[in-house]
Amino acid sequence: MRIALKNGTVVTDKLSVCNLIIDNGKITEITDEVPQTDKEIDCSGKIIVPGLIDMHTHLREPGQEYKETLLSGSEAAVAGGVTTLCCMANANPVTDDSALAAWIVKRGKEIGLADILPYACVTKGMAGKELTEMGILLQSGVCGFSDDGKPIISGEVMRRALEYSKYFGSYIACHEEEPTLSDKGVMHEGAVSANCGLRGIPTEAESVMIARDIELARLTGGRAHICHVSGSRSVELIRRGKADGINITSEVTPNHLTLTDKACADYDTASKVNPPLRAETDRQTLIAALKDGVIDCVASDHAPHHKDDKFMEYDHAAFGMLGLQLLIPLLTAQIHAGAYNWVDFARFTSENPAKILGLTNKGRLNKGFDADITVIDPVTEYIYDEKVNRSKSVNTPFWGKTLKGRAVLTIKNGKTVFEI
């Protein structure tokens, strides 16, 4: 079926009010003309971007389906404009064998909403000791390797992981946390944690591990992707590493671009996340680093939890918050504030993730590329509540809040998978 998205603002290297034509699952034209089509969709006043690619989610299946499933996670993804999502390996059991990895890929295709690309564990059982069978796992369809949720404490294991992943043309997605520095901490270490009487996690718990892994990437020539960067010093280390030509990329979450440790001051456990929300100076540094390309992309770190995991004292509550349906409104707020523009948005939500993942026909609105497309209404306001939320969980500080900007149409391989 030939479909025309008419009169929308199409985001490529520039903004153009024109028509985008889809045929047989591919983008065939971006034109001022309206050729004969089977269906026309008026996108006046809307922003048309490549389908979002979220490199960091937790979908909880298998083993914790009461928090999230591959189905509910896919539904939340497309409602948030995400057409490709990578799920971390820390389900139960963890994804450290090829059969489970292949099942996740197969299940994602059966659901048919978004592409689900699983990470495999770096180490067996996520125990940090013995490497998984990387070559076999890659054949099963994994997108990379990560023990996210846990740091790889052993420098020797991390070195070998970088060497082996390089051999197979893959990479390590690094959860950067020095556990003896973060031990029993529940929020950012600073004035707010002191006032709250909560044990803090210093920014150095992140930066010292980033420094180590940059040096190991230098030593091995392997590729390290640094997950959920949160601190100013971490940004500086990444900046220097890239200037030295070391093969590193990095991501930041919308939560760390939007919130600070002050969100923890009322002991709302929805604000408890790892790495923790940092100080305002860190937030501003992250915004600037994303704009200038030191940080490559935005990833949600979507981490659903059952209400019982959060309805307890702050010290004992689980880390993590939702993210799949918050990518667009939180980044739209940054655009309205003048931090970014829509070309920037497409770069760090689609183009750069596609490059990191090696997805050659995704990430841009180019002729011949897959018709993975998100149409955004940048001004609509709505309350993020049970009527909007597609996740099985509700753990977010934005629950019940008024947001601006949302996906109104999500197209996957030329087929509508979400529409308002």
C-alpha cells in the first residue's frame, strides 16, 4: 500500500514542510508533490521523525512478568514512538545462552509492534567471572553485551570482554559503578542527601569506572558504550577519550536531563534511580554534552517495577523508573526551552543509535530506508495516567503530571502500530 504523510514537518538534516511517501515498507519519496497513493494522512502541524531507537530498556520477561512483558513493553514503546528497542539481559533467568536470546527475538517478531533486540550478558550468570559464548550469542540475534544492573568489577574480565567483543565486531555496554563507593547509597551524595539523612552515592562511583574502561578500550581497541551517564566529571572523561580517538560511545537518560537530586527531597521513591539524579550543575553539563556530541544518544533506561517494590522506605525501595513513553515529552520540553532543535532530536534518538547498533537501513528519513516513522504533536498537553500509560507499572515521578508533546502515529515497516 502506498501511503502519503502530507504537510508535516519532515526532519532530515533540516526541517521541510512536505510529503513523505511510503510503499511496500520503505520510504520511497520526500517531495513537495503528492503522487497517487492508496491512503493520505494529514500531518499538518506535526513533526515527522525517524522511528525512535531506544538502546536501553528492561522488559522483565522472562521471570518478572508482573512488572512488564515483551508485549506490554512493546505497546509502551510504540505509544512512545519507539520502533526499535534493546532489552537488557537482567531478567530471570538472565540472557546468557543462545536459546533464550533467540526466543526473545522470535517473540518480538510474533508481537509485531517494534523490533526487540536483546542484549546478552557479558559474563555467565552476570557473576562477573566467566565470559559468555559471544560468537554463538551474536548468531542468535543479540545486539551487544552488557551486565547492566551490575558493574564488571574485575578489570581483567573487562579487558577480555573488550578483546573478544572486538573480534566479533560487537561492543560492551557498561554499567559504570564502583561498588565500594556506591555501597548502600540511595541517592546523589550532596547537600540534599545530607538534609534528607539518606546515604549518598558520589559522582566518583561512576567516573572512576569510566576512567578504567576508557583506558581498557584504549589498550584493547575494543568498543565500550557507556550507559546512563550522570555526572560532569564523567562527561569530561568521555570528551578526552574521544579526543584521543578511543572507540567509545555513550548515552544519557531523559530523567537525568530533566530532574535533579531535589526530586528526592520529599522521599518519593519514584525518584530513586541508579545512577542517581545528580545536581543541577551535572544536569546542565549533560544537556550541553548531548548537544555538542560528546554524549551520542538518549536512551530511556525503562525500568518498570511493581508498586510493592516502591511502596516502602526510600532506603529499601528498588532503583528504576519508567521511560519508554517519556522520551518524547521530556525531550520536547528541552526543545521548547531552546536546548535542542528537532534535527538534534532525530540525531540522538534515531540516527546515532542506529549507527552504534549497525542498523544500516534505519535511523534516518532517507529514500530506500525502512519506513519506521514517528509522527509527533509537539504542543498537545495531556496527563500521564492510566489512560495514557501502556506499561504494566507506574513507577515514575511524572505520574499524574501534565506533559506536552507525544507520538500520535507510529509506523513500523510501513504499517501503523500506534495511532491516536
